[in-house]
Amino acid sequence: MPPAEPGLIDEQDPVSEARRLRVLFDGLPALIGYWDRDLRNVVANEAYVDWFGVSPEKMRGMHIREVVGDAVFDKNLPYMTRALAGEEQQFQRTLLDPSGRTRHSQVSYVPDVVDGEVCGLFVLVTDVTSRVEAERQLNEAQDLAELGSWSLVPSTNQIVWSAQMYRILGHDPETFVPEPESLILQVHPDDRDRVLATVTEARTSGVGYEQAFQIIRPDGQVREVLSRVRTEVAEGGEVTRLTGVTQDITSSNRLAREVGRVNEELQKVNQLNADVLGVVGHDVRGPLALVLGQLEVLTETWQESSPEANIARVEKSLGAARRLSVLLDDILAMANFDSGVIATRPRPVSLADVVSQALADVHGGVEVDVRRDGDPVGVVDPFHLRQMVANLVTNAVRYGAPPVVVTVRTAADSATIEVTDHGDGVQEAFVPYLFERFTRATDTTTPTRRPGSGFGLYVVRRLAEANRCRIAYELTETGGSCFRLLVPGTDPSAG
């Protein structure tokens, strides 16, 4: 037999053939071995040295438990048992190599069947550490972003979900098998037709899309998601693949809404501050200047002035101070409204007594006629009722015309307080805005802001709501204004 040329392998030379098989056996980037029925090694390649630090020569005849260790052996034994029973096995395993590195492997056990009998098993272990780590990093990134990915092949309806996709839609990847319609079936009924139309268009025309909608998880929880989809189209125009990402935007949308709400509240607070400053600059400064001026005159002229003149100045100062007291009560009430806290302490009170106390707080130089129909009793916070009556009477005195009449009477299961005047009444166009904050009527047909508080009736409305009262406005027969406050005659929380 002539010798083979240098660098070539003689296929008829058994030694060369064995060497070629050994080079191929050891050169493959995987662990390859054969184990007999007793799970003792017959042959193994050099890759075992890298994983377990055992050479093929030393490994020959060793039991597989001695090579992989007790823990791994116990985990793999069920797979080996089934392989020795003739069933091919595939699974993944994570372990530490001799240097302490974490390694991820794809393991295959293939039974060696001869004449119907399993003589042993072939073992193929592939190092998939790089792939597993990449998938883990991808899953962690998707988890942090609450983002899932998927792909669909329309021709076969083959669909693949990432791990996060299962979590977003609320499914267990071990038991749930996704179908092309799985996502559509979980779309909220309010959004389903719109989403279905968009998906159908993408599958037929190849046009990608971005769309936000709601989904319902199997546990009934409603979530908001954003879906982005792109398509792959063949030269003939056929859509060959759809690839998409679905992001759970429930938290971010909730945060955006909360930020919007906070910004809106800040705008309201800023407007309130500006309005209150306007009140302080006009309605507070005037009475305060009057009080200070009268007191200064009294200090300088007390001895020289007559008792009647001194009493008149004191009464003017007292009236202005009362106006300030009512105004400050309104400002403090508004602060409570905006903080969301209106504490009420309702109890049975005589409406006539509260009206008398309220009139003592009102100053305007106009006599108020009080009329009583019996002795009505209402269940209400007496301080709040006093403030409401004072504001209604102040409004009648300031913007109406005399005579101003306050009437208290008993109704079926309630009591009423009516405050009427004989002015021109409220313009019809302004009535819908009558109880809003910082709006006051002018001689035009639209509400506007004018110097002054403009929140007396707003305070009445809010205090009435907090005390389960009702406030209403109507024109009198003579064309004046009538404000009717309906007060519960029994405790509305009882029973």
C-alpha cells in the first residue's frame, strides 16, 4: 500500500480513520460521551476536562455520579432512567464548573438501542451559557421596562411570546399556550373592535402600527398597554412576519394623571392665592382702614367730643370689625374647602336663635326684618349655619335693596330660612354662576371679576353641601332676590 501524501488522510488506513474520528470527537464544542446501562463511562471527549476537570482516560469506567457529583446526579437521574427505558430526553441544567463559574447547558440523552434492547445512552451536552445570559439580560430589561415582545408568522399562525409577555397578560408560561388571537381576546370590550381592525389591516397590507388600549387579565384586573408592531413583507407583497412589543403603561399613565391632577391643583392654589390677595387688598383693607381711622380719632378727640359722637365712632368701628370677622371666616372656610376637610358637628338648633346671632355679625346700616313661623328646629352645625345666614344677609344688604326680610319656617321634614330683598334681582344669564367662587354679576349679561371678595355665596353653597342642606335662588313676585336655605329637620345620618 503506497503511503498517503503529506497532509492528507488515507481513507483506507484504519489508523488514519480512527485519528480523524478522534479529532472530530474532541474538536466539537460540546461534551460527547457514551455510558452503559450501569451508567459507567465507555468513551468521552476532551470537553469533559473543561467542565469537570476529568480527562477521558481517567473517566473511562467511572460512574456518572462520580463525574457530575451527587446533587446534579440526583436531578438528572429521572431523565437517565427514562432514556434507558428507550425515551430520548432533552432538558437544561445549570451548574458550577471546577473554577466556580456558572455554566448553563442543553443536555440530550439518546438511548443506544440494539436489537430492541437499550445497551446504553449517548450524552450530548452543549454549553448555552452565552445564549442563556443574553436571554436573561433581555428578560431583565423587559421586566424593568414592563415590556414584552412577540412574533407571529401569518402563514403558519406560529406565535412566540417572551417571558414578560406572559406576565403582562397574566398567564403562566408553563401551562398557557399562546394563540394568534390570545391578545385580541384579552382586549377590553371598549377597545376590541378598534384593535382588531388595526391588526387585520397590518396582516393584510403590511403596515405597522402603534396603538394604546386596555386589556383584562384572567384575574379580572384591567391594565393599560401600548403595542408597537412592524411587519416583514416578501417581494410579492405577502406579509411573512409580524414582530411586536407590548408595554404595560398602567403605572406611567397613572403617574401622568396624578402629575396632571397635582398641576391642576397647583394652578387652583395659585389662583386662590391671587384672589385672596385681591380680597385682602380691597375688602379687608377698607374696613381695617375704617377701624384704624375711627380709633385714631377717638384717641385724639375723646375728651373734647360728645358722648354721642364717640358712640357713633365706636359703632362704625364695631361694624367694620364685624365685616372683617365675617370675611375672615369665609377665607378660613375656603382654606378648609381646598384642603378637602370640612368638619361638621350637626345638632338640633333653633333657627331663629342662630339667625339672631348671625345678624349681630352683619353691618350695613340697613334694618333687617325677621319673621318667624313657629319655632323651627334644624339639625345642622350652628357655626356653619350662622356663617351661611350672615353671608346671605350681607349679600342682600350689599347688592339688593331694602327692605331685607329673613323668614324662618317649618316644612314637612325640614326647616327653611329665606332671605329676600327688593332690589332688581340677579340677571338670568348670571344665575348658573351665582354660587361659583370669585364671580360677581355686572351690568352686562356675562359673569366677570370685579374688585371685592365674590365668594360669599360660594361659601354658602359649600357649607350647605357639607351639612346636607340645600340652597336655591329665585326671583320674588316684586322682582327682588330670594335665597332659600333648606335645613334637615331630623338627623340625615340617623336610621
